[in-house]
Amino acid sequence: MNIDFVVKFSHLGLMQAPDLDQEWRDRVSGMLKAEMARRKLGYRELVGRLREMGIEDNEKNLSTKISRGNVGAVTFLQCMKAIGCQTIRLDD
């Protein structure tokens, strides 16, 4: 389940905090796209590699998730492994 906002309960009632995760979603998207580009790998090939790992997804669904950055940690790591990335750098 993707959660795009934070909900806080207080004695004043229900308050919705602004989306503070967009920068991280952009980083996830950028990292996956950059690694795919380095290896000249398209979504079709990525789906095929994931399938070889026993992971079922389709090209449209995967491209949508990656372009929006709506990729959970498990899917991110599965994609990075399928791409062939062995090191993930988090510094800027």
C-alpha cells in the first residue's frame, strides 16, 4: 500500500500534513531510470529479467510505478537486482 500523505490525530481533530516524500519518490525514479539507461535497458527487458527471477509484472504497470516514483522498497531492490546494479549510493 502506498501512502501519499501523513495523517495526524490530535485533540483538535484530524489534520493532514503536506506530502513530504515527493523528493524521495523523485530520487527513486531517477535512480532506476539512470541505472536502466547506463545498461541501455528498456522496460520490456526489465520485466523479462524480473520474470526470470520469478517476479510477475507488466511493462505498463512497471513504467508507471517507476515514472511516478511509487515503487516500494521490495520492488526497488528487485528492479535494481534485475538491472544488474550491485551498489546503491545514497549520497548526493
